[in-house]
Amino acid sequence: MGRRDEWKQVQNSMYGEITKARSVEEREKVPDAACGLCKNFAENAYASDGRGLCKILKVGSNIAADPPVFVTAGEVGLPTMFNTDAAACAHYAKMDFIDTDGTEVADPGYRRVQRQMEGKGK
Amino acid sequence: MKCTECSFEAPVAKFRYLYNARIDASIALRQCPQCQAWLAVDELSGSVKQKVGPGEAPWGKSAGIEGLAEDAR
Amino acid sequence: MAQAAKIQESIEDLEKKQEWWWIAEKKRSKRLDYLRKAVWKKGAIGGNYAPGVKVDLEIPVLFTQMYNWWKFDPPMLRRAKANAHILDNMTIFITDHAQLVGYVGTTPNTLLWRIDGASMVNEELYNEPGVMPEPEQASLKKVADLNAAWAGQTAVDKVARILDPEDAVKFLSGAIGWGAPTSAYGYSGKDYEFLFAQRNGFLDIIEKIDEAIEKAEDRTMGAPGPDILPLYERLQNWDAMKMILEASIRYANRYARLARIIAENYETDPTRKEELIRLAETCEHVPAHAPRSLQESLQYDHFVQVLARIEALEGAWPARPDYYHWPMYHKDVNVEKNITREEALDLVGEFMIRAYEVGGFGPRWAREGLQGITGTWVWTLGGVNKDGTDACNDLTVAFLQAARMVRVANPTFAFRWHPKVADDVMREVFECIRHGLGYPSIRNDPVLIQNAMHWHGHPLEEARTWVHQACMSPCPTTKHGVQPMRMASATANCAKMVEYALHNGYDFVVQMQMGPKTGDAAKFKDFEEFFAAWVKQMEWLTNTLVRTVNLGRYKDPEFFGRPFLSATYERAVESGLDAVSPVGERGNCWITGFTWVENADSLAAVKKLVFDDKKYTMAELLDALRTNWEGREDMRLDFVKAPKWGNDDDYVDDIMLRCLREVARHSREIQCPCGNTWPLLPENVSGNIHYSSIVGALPNGRRLGDALYDGGISPGPGLDKKGPTAVLKSCGKIDHVGDGRAFLLNQRLSPTQLAGEKGYQLWKAYIKTWADLGLDHVQFNMVSDETLRAAQRDPEKYQEVIVRVAGYSAHFVDISRKTQDNIIQRTIQGI
């Protein structure tokens, strides 16, 4: 695969499934084991719409597949959303706490400022 | 290091690093992963100097770190 | 009499305590006091909007309805029809006691949401706490439906699809820059020469458009040939411009009608009734015609600004109000004496409040990078006329006095200093600074006029019209000089240059190979190898960001486009092209250099401790940086103590100059869509805080999480240990014409030292040294640590304390704790 195609694959994963139009119910639901509650989730500081990258899984992974696909080699982390269901992810590790303080500033490792994450600080 | 608020004990690096009081001083603000208290930490000795108390207003978290962070050596 | 004496006594007491905000309240008129207190603050508190501030949902619904209806129209016409539909149907209001009208939302507490800008911003809005109008569930449903309709169809979606995928992914990582490559968000210059100097009302412009259409139709109805083909598209654009100007006149007339309805049916106070009738007459006259009075002049300007902002989320407010409104002020106050100076001050103060009110829903990075404000409304005052004579006038003074009475954080002023400025004007400038406003910033007019000619080839007369395009960058207000759109995505997080040079282009925060692989730093044999890696990373980073803007500009007429802005641009009205088209523009681009000084300080520390003194190996340093200096506090302090910028130390200052000259060289290798240069402009707003957990540990001794320096060429907070003259001397080594487009310098001064006449004389002497050294910019914070700490402890009591953050001012209580502490960390210089 050439350079352009490789990056196209990454770009598609950033714009594809995770940003698809969803219903209010889908948008509001935060599963018990959500990516945003995982230690390995790094929130994107540009698009603070709740998207982020996994620090372990790389592009090509699919935690929604049955069985899930885990790719850990590669140069770009797997794009995912704060409320993506990570119940089937072997690498899910619940954070001790998350920071929901929107009056401070970007902190990819700890902060999750989405309205749906309020009250999930502990 | 031991949290002065909840007695949680772990290596300094386990406490969430927030930011420094001054770049040229060894006082930094860290957060306890257990009770989430903000702590003023002496990075040279790895010990908590005091709790940093956020106020109730969303904008002003009166830290009270003034006087703690003198120029280092 | 006794009461007046009591007030005077109390003012003197407050002056002693330097509680200027209470003085302002006592000194301003009842009208200004009401208007100032009635306004909704739209700037974010840290990154969150204030309680009660809501997103306006009426405007995106109106826009979407009509935009979808006309789906087969060409871009500008389609947008003009949809925007005209907004202007004809949006709810409007008149604030009690107001003499000026116009807002970008349908109620005073709302934020404009441009739904066609970026899907990711729309998604962010859906997830944002606190901004949904009640009932929340119904609003969420409405927003979800709107977002579904626009998913993948916004301006940024379209640019991102055609950008090189590698550029798109790296840009959207959020690590190297911000902004958006579209005119949906950005800094839009206004063609003041066309609107104000040439005195064109919208009906005058429509006449010009009709002439252009007639001329084009002579061609399209004549002998066929390839030369007439582009005219078909331009004719549609002229139709669009005409349509939006007509809708704008109708919009103003709706205010006139509302004012008359209130006056005739509801208002019982005869004085207010008269004011409402005058307001109605004003809106019936402008923007249709050129203004005849100060009130009409200010109202015309405000309408232009609001209409442009309903069309796009503009992040800046380039303006030169004392210059362009002077003719009407002079006529009303001095010649015809239609109004008193006090009445003029009321209008000027309200003009500032109306601008302060304006706010749109911005993405979180913008809120965090511009904490406390909604955009950089930096208005330009002073300077010279086109013939080089002093342009300061009594309206300059009126703006400076009004600012002290209304004490808004936005707009702020930047003052074009030159040697001919009269002492009484300088005293007014100083009074604003002494009152803790943090503005005006001081700009060196002769240096910046030369700079505008050097980098962008603006002719002398045009260069002399310059205004602040955003916080710092000068831009003319002339036909070919005015810049329709500065897209902020050429804003570089420069600290990444040295970070990537250390880590072979790899970013440990976003865990991605970002920059080129410039080699394992542990194997660099000398400083020159390290510096060469830095140069490559600098070139890669600036190239990547500039590519996004160039493509955004080139495609913008198709992907977004600005019918209203075009209709107010002489060159667009003449050519029939969208104002954002690069055709006809001279070019005035710049790369904003956030987090710049960290490069010089980090390079110097590595040179000193790794290559010269050999106290540490590069491998040891890399290990310490990758573990955020954990357990290496002694070593970190050694790196902090290495030579630092701002102390007149050639060891590090020479590295700073080398870095700047490499960028200046590269600035001429890269070109904007107009074929002009891309010079660097180091400054920060509060991006130094936004990026604090995105830039990894650095060799200047900073950890991941620590605030970056406060920007431009300002030394690191607390690291300028040799006094103010040493700071000025370091900064004076830079060639402020040839090394870059402008250089921001923050300084903190002691309010106690600068009290009274002695204080003014000290400050004046400081400014003389600054000017003699050829610096182009300086701005001051003059609020004591005690006041700022008291404000942290008791924010309710200190709501009106203003501080200079970087290229802008903000109320201290509106900035995040980390930003507050960063300001307190800055050295207070005794002069």
C-alpha cells in the first residue's frame, strides 16, 4: 500500500463509523465500560466532540466485531469515541477517576468534558 | 508519597501531575488518584507540603500556594 | 453639592486603593452603567460558557430550511438566499436605553451557531454542557436532527476530504496547530476605505453592482468567445451580492419598525420616546446610505460587523474607529455642535458594549485559547494618516476615556505609537494601562509600516492605513491590501519543533509519527546536528499548516463563500468574484507562532549541558523527558538554570536569532495563494495553557502539564531575572522588520511604582527606550499580585478585575486557574 492509501485508511477511520449520524438515544448512552472511562483513551484536543485515540490499539482494530480485532502494531492509534462500548475490549482498564472540569483546559489523559460524562468523575 | 487527605500511598508519579507553581521552583501541584485532592508537592523530597483547596466558584479555586514557591537555590 | 463632594472623596479613596472598577461605576452615565450591567458575557470561563448563555437554534433552522430548498443554485447565490432568509425572519430585540442595535442572535443571551462550518463543532455543541435552550430534550432532538442533515456537508468536511490524508490526520490530531481552513471561522478584514472613506452606503454599492452587471451583459449578449464565459458565474455572484445587501437594508428597517412600535405604543418616558424615534431614523438611513452623524456612523459600522458575523463566525474584529468615525464626530461635536462631548462619550461607550456582547459558539480549543472572550476584538487607535501626519484626534481620546468607564475585556485597543503623538494622548493611553485594563498594547508605527512594505509589498500610503487583522498582525484597509480571511489554521504550536527534533519526529502525547524522521537524537555528535534536525522539523510543521490554509483559501468560494463580505469589498464588487478568492488581493498571510521561545531556551539548554559542558548525555536527557522528569528534579533544575532568553545573554539570544532567521528564510520559500510570503508572528493568546498537556516535557525544564511561556518573544515567566532593560535589550537584538511579521512582548509593571506623575514619567522613559531599540510591540499588566491572589480567594468581589493575557485582555475571574497562576508567575519589573 502506498503512502496516500495508508493515510487514507487512517483518515477513513477518523471520519467513518465513529462520526456517523446517530439518534438522541445512541448519543446519550454511555456504557459502563466506555472508551472514555478507560486509562488508554486520549481525548482529541482539536475536535472536542468526544473523539479520541486509543493508546494501545492501532488503526485496523475493531472492538465492535465478533470476535473483536486487536491490532497493536502501527503508527496511528485507533480512533474511538468517549461513549464507544469497550465491553469486548481486552485492553479496557477503568480509570481511577476522570476530570470533567470544563473550566480548565485540554488534558488528553484525564479530562472528559462531554455533558454525558457529568457525574462519572469517580 | 502519602496523601495528607486520605492517606493513599504510592510512588509520586502515580499522583496526577497538574502543573508547577513556578518553573524554577520544586513545588508542583498533583492530584491524589484516590480522593482527588490537589496537593502541593515538593518534587525534590517527594513529599506533600500541603493540600491545595479549590473554592466553590467554577472560576476561582483558591489554591493558596503563594509563599510556597520561592526561587530554587 | 454635598453629595458631589462625597462622591469625589470616595473616588479619591478608591484611586488610592487602585480599585478602578468601582471608580468606573461612579463616573459613567446612568445609561452606560445600565447597558454595561445588562450585557451578557459570552466569553467562556476557562473552557465553559457562563450559566444562562445558550446556543441560538432559530438561525441554523432558518438557514438550513432555505439552503436545502435552493440546493441546485451556485454556491454564493445559494448562501445569499439562505442568509437573506435569516435576516428577514430572525427575532430581533432592542435593549432598554440602547441607542445602537444589532445582534448575532435572537435574544441577548444567545450564541450564534454557524451550522455549516464544521461537523465536529456541531457534534461538540451537542455534547456541550449547559448551552442547550430549555426545554433541553427538545433542543437536543433539534440539534441531533440538524447535525444529521449537515454531517459530512460542512465547509471543513469538504476541505478535509481533499486535503492530503496525511496532512488531514496530522492536523486534526490537535498537536501541531489549531484553526480551521475555511472562512466559516477566521479573521475577516473590512474594506473601510470603500465603506467609510469613500462614503458608500449599501444603495450606492447596489448601483455599482448594477453598472457592473450592465457592463458584463453587454459582453455576454455580444460576440461569443471564451473570454466571456467566466462572466456567467460572476453575474450570479453579483446577483447574490445585491440580494444580500437588499436583505441587509430590510433587516435594518425591521429595527426601525420595532423602535417606532415601541415608541408609539409602549414607551411612556418622552425622552426615551425621542431616542427611539432617532434610532428608527438612524436605521432607516444606514446602512442604505452613507452616515450623516456620529450615531449613524457607529450604527453603520455595527451593522456591517453584525451582518458579517451572521454570515460566518468571525474570530477577530479589525477596526480603526477613531480614524473612520472621526469625520462624523468632528461634524457633530466640534463643527455643528449637534451633540455634546458627553453625549458622544455615551455613544462611544455603548459602541464598545455592543461589540462586547457579540458571541458565537466556538469549538473548545478556541474557548481555551481565548479564555474569557469570544474573539480577538483588537481595535486600532492612533497612528498616522496616509500622508504620514499624526492621525490622533479627540475621538482617539474619547475611545480611551470611554474604555475606562465601560471596562469591557473585548474589544481591546492597540495604539499605533509614533514620534509625533502628543503628550496629552500618551497620558490617556497610560491612564488606561494604569487602570489595569491591560490595553492599549503599544505598537511601533514606523517599524510596522516598514514591515508591511518589506514582507507583503504594500505601498507606503496603503501600509499607513493598517489595522490589527487579529491580535497583532498589521493589515491595510485598502482595495488590494485588505485581507478577506485570515484562516487560523496556520497557527503553529512551535514547541513541537524542538520536541520532534528530540524524538525523531514522534509525538508521545498523541502517539503518532508526526514530523520527519530526523534521526535518533542520542546519536547526534554536536549541536549543529541537533539544530539541523530542528530546522527540518520547523520546515515540516510550517509547510503542513500552510498547505491547509492555502487549499482552504483556494476552495473557499466553492465550499463556503461570503456573499455579504464580498458585497462590502470594492474589488469583489468590481470583479464579481467572491471576496475570499485570492484574485485581486495582494496577500497578507502570516504564521502565528504559539509557544515559540521554548525553542530557543530548549536548544540553548541542550547546547550548554549536553554538548558544551557535557554534564548529561543526550540519552539521559531523552529518558528524563519521556518520563516527564519524574525522579530527576535535580537534573531538571540544572536545565532550568541554563541560559534563558530575556536576560541579554548572547549565548541564548544568538540561538533565538538563528531560529528566527531560519524561519524568515523559509517564509520566502513558501507562498500564499496570492503568491506572497508567509512570515512568522510569535504570539500566544492563551494557547500556552491550552497546549500545556499536549506539549511533552522540554529541555527548558518544563514538564508535560506546565503552562508554556506566555508568548511571542516574552521571556519565560520568572526567568527574566536581569530586569526590564535586559528584556528590552534581548528583544532589541531581533530585526523587527526582517525577522518576522511582529513580535509580542508581555511585561508586568508595578502599580505602586507607576502611581502619579512620577509613574507616568517613568513609563514614558521606558517607552522611549523601547522605541529606540526598534521593538514593534509591548503590552502591560499593571495589577498587583495581592489583588490577583485576593481575586482568586474571593472571585465574587473581584468580578471586574481585568488582566492582559497575551494578545488580548480578559476579566481575571473568567480565565482558568492555570492561566491565572501563569499570569501571577510573570515577573513584575521595576522600571
